[in-house]
Amino acid sequence: MGPKILVVEDEKSIAEIIQFNLEREGYSVMLAFNGQDALDVAIRDMPDLIILDVMLPKLDGFQVCKEIRRTSNTPILMLTAKEAESDKVKGLTLGADDYITKPFSPRELVARVKAHLRRNNIIATQVAAEVSSLGYADLIIDLVKYEVRKASISIELTVREFELLKYLALHPGRVFDREHLLKEVWGYDYFGDGRTVDVTVRRLREKIEDDPSAGNAKYVLTRRGVGYYFRSPDGAVDVS
Ligand code: CA
């Protein structure tokens, strides 16, 4: 399955033209017809890129853009009306990566989508290549050797425990709910629920923590009612 693109446009005929052209290029397309749905889909399905119209019912495109940027770096292409020069500036100020004016050529839209996805991929690869180990205090997660050491002693983890620890440690201080972790660590096709995450966290804690009880964990912490996070060096927590 190709990269996932969220198209937010209340005019169905335009949304369908965009969908048709993107699917023809092998992208998988999700549609949202108002601002609130756009936010829900963006949070739930984590698209690789978002095409966002400015004029929308409920929340407008600017509000949606601003909200998405609180938690995500997904490229956002805004669709603006040709005459509204100020809309372009406003969109870019709020964190949009690019804008396309209506009426647009589908071919140009597809070309821009490709360019942004390519650029984003390169950045992600660079980030991954630069980080070779993660951790907090005496816990080292070696991403090259696929190994975890605590006070220089190697700890045996299953692949899933390692992947979960790595994912959390890549975003220290950021709290992820179980559903998000299932998607990111176990994958879309995995048949399981939040308890799978809880069980894996418990096993992981038994291996890496001095005291594995939830209240005393030092590395993988619980945010009650929300989910789990890896301790950040400055103790900051981001639940957004
Ligand atoms: Ca519209």
C-alpha cells in the first residue's frame, strides 16, 4: 500500500478529482469533508501528507492546520482561492508546507505531493541515521546493534519489547495512547487490543526497571488515563 494521503475538502466533486488522481499514482486516499472530521482522521490514521482546503464547515483549514501542527510534522498542502494572497501567508505562518491555488491542475498537485513526500522521507532517513543510541540515565538503547544495556550490562528483550522501548525513547516525554502504540509498534494488520500494549510494557519494565511497579518505574512511565511515555531528561511531559 502506498503512502496515505488525507484530502480535506467539502466540495465533493473536487475531493473526488483529487482522490482519483492520487489513487492512480498508487497513493491510498482518505477523505474528510469538514474540519472536525479532518482532525479526527489526522490523529487516528496518521496520514503521510495532508491536502487541506481553507474554506471548510465547522473548523476552517487554518484552525485545522494549527491543531495538527501541535502534534505532527506531516506535510500539509493548503488549497487556497486564487485571489486571496493573504491566505497563503497565513497558511504558511500556521505551519503549512505549501499551498496550491484553485483552480489547480491535478498534475501539478500530484507533482507537489510527490516532492513533499520525497523530501520528508529524506529527512526521516537522515534523522534515523544520525541517532545511533538513545536512553536515559544508565539505560542505553543501541539502535545499531539492536541491544539494550543498563549500567553496561546487556538486557535480553524480545523484538517487540525492543521496538516499543525504541519508539517511546525516540519521543521522550511524549505520551502515546495504546491505540497509537499498537499501530506504530505492532503494525496496522496486528490483531490485538490495548491489553497487548499493557502486557508488553509490564514485561519490559520487569527487565529494565529497578522497581517494575507502575508507580516506581524510572524509564517507561504511565500517564494515567492516557498511555505511556519514556522519561525525558528534563522531566517534561507532552500529553497533547
Ligand atoms: Ca471548500
